[in-house]
Amino acid sequence: MNTDQLTIRVECYAGYRGEETPRRFFMGDKSVEIEEVIDRWLAPEYRYFKVRGSEDDIYILRHDELADRWELTLFQSGKYDGGALSST
């Protein structure tokens, strides 16, 4: 079973404190505009962002700062009629 995460390309905005916040990401040729950063948290080796895309889809993006690599770790369709995903 392949458990590799999906590597993506992310465009970020660096705020006044220099912290990068994702604004758009690309999966192959598909571009996803980020409408809202719902949550963000730190882990010892990664930074995580729970975001809402322009079609109300929910994504969790993981940034490996040492390798300078972004990965998509979760996708929830905006058409999903179940309960909201928790970031905890």
C-alpha cells in the first residue's frame, strides 16, 4: 500500500512578521485559490494549514520547512453533506 503524500506547489504571502501563508496551490495543472485559512498549527517538523478553496472544498496542507516541500494531507469535498472536519 502506498502511503506517500501528494506533493503540490504552493504560492504564499509573507506577512509583516515574515510568516508564509498559502494563497494558492497547484496539483498538476489544476490551480486552487485559497479563500480562507481556517486553522494553522505547528508540529515538531511541519507546519499545517487547514484551508477552504474557492469551491468550498477543505484541504489540509503540510509544509516541511527543512525539505522546503508542501504536501496535501487531506481533502474534503465542498459537496460533502456530513459533519465538518475537526483540526484537532
